[in-house]
Amino acid sequence: MPELPEVETVRRGLQRLVVGRRIDGVEVGRERTVRRTSRQALIDGLTGTSLVAAGRRGKYLLCPLDSGDGLMVHLRMTGQLLLVESGSARPLHTHVVLHLGDAELLFVDSRTFGEMVVYDPDHVDIELPEVARLGLDPLVDNPDPDQLWAVLRRRSMRIKPLLLDQHVIAGIGNIYADEILHAARLHPETPASSLRRRDAVAIHEAMGRILNDSIRAGGSTLSDVGYVDMMGEGGSYQDAHLVYGRTGERCPTCGRGFIRRITSGGRSTHFCPVCQRPRT
């Protein structure tokens, strides 16, 4: 968390509010945020530049700069990008500040798992190897059902941990994997190798609909993480969750089952035992 819809919401905020604005200065507090290079490397790489565009792949924000370099931002668990008026009080755990004339772009991260780095786009495989290895992005690549089926069916993993594997599908995390599998009527422990084409079609439809619905709602804001958009506003898609975080509640889809919570691939997993029966 944040997952693809939340990161896409932030990307759209960057595109609308920050792209084209000159970065007059950079402050770096907690060095862990720039651990991949250094405090000075971020300051030197950003000062005097502008974002040309705001891009995203999976959960990574990838923004080309007019210098020819790129800026990568990964929010991880608790990272936030906030745009505030210059001179505003800064939230606790503000680790990077980009000065944009009359505004400031803050990187706030209470757990300091997130990071920012300036990189060479021609050497992504060396400087950002995990980005180079990302799998299909459901929105950027827009795979069709057959492409998705081809990627999923040749794996021996169970479907829930497979959807969480960023080398296979980039951007989906625990929340949206649970919601997608519920909509597709697939038990989370279903072996991917047993998937039929109609299962891939159901996953494809659910994935596109749920991710786009969540983006329109500004993403999901959960009390234990505190994701917000660039203006500090929370999303509302958590109100539309049908299974995630609803253990013990009656399933709103079938009205007969009660949402169960299990561990699948080491992750907390929510499903309806009536809608999502194990495959025999």
C-alpha cells in the first residue's frame, strides 16, 4: 500500500500540478530516503530542472526531467507526496522538499521505506533493476485477455500470490488482488496452471473495472496507512470493497456466505467461500 490506483492518482496530480514547474532548490533530511545514491546526488540532479511528464509503471512513479535524467519515486508503505504553499508548516516525517516558486512538493514518509532517486533512463536495468524486471502493467500495457492468460497459465503458483508477483503483473497489491479474485469468482488458492480462458477473461474484466473505479474514487485510504493524494485528500474506494477487510461480514454479492480470512502466500487474504469455491 499504496497500490496501482493510489499511485496513479498521485501521478495524475503530478501531471496536473507539478510538470513544467522549475525546481529552484531541494532539501533532503532523512538520508534513508535517498539511500540508493546520496543526499547530494538528489540535490544536484533536481535543482534547476523541471519534470517533463509524470509517468508510472506498477507502483513506481517515473518522471522524465528536462535535463535528460529521470526522477523515480516509490511511496512503498507510508510515503506521501504533498503540494503545499511555500512556507507552510511541514508535517512530521517530511524528508524531502522540492521548492517550486510559490509552492513546495513534500515527500513525507513515517516508516522511511519509500525513496527518491535521480537516474539515467538509458541505464534503467543497472540503476533501477527492479523496475526493468516489472511485469505487465494492467493500465500502461493494457493487455488483452489472451495476453493475460498466456502470462498466468504457464505458472505453477496459486493465483493470489501470482497476482502479487510484481514480475508478472505490476501494481496489484493485497487489496486489489482480493477484490479482483472475488469479482472473477476464483478461490485465492486456485492453481494458476488450472486456469481456463474464461477465467482469464473474468480476471481481465475485473482487473480493468476495479482498478479504474478505484482511480475515479481517488484510491483506497485505510486508517492504518493513511494514503492521501497530493492535496492531502483521502480516497473513498474503501467503501466499495466487497471482501477486503470485511472478515465475518455477510457477502454482499451472494448474500449467503460470510467473508473468511486466510493466509495465502504469506499474505492476509479475504474471500467468500460461497462465491469463490475451491476448484476440484
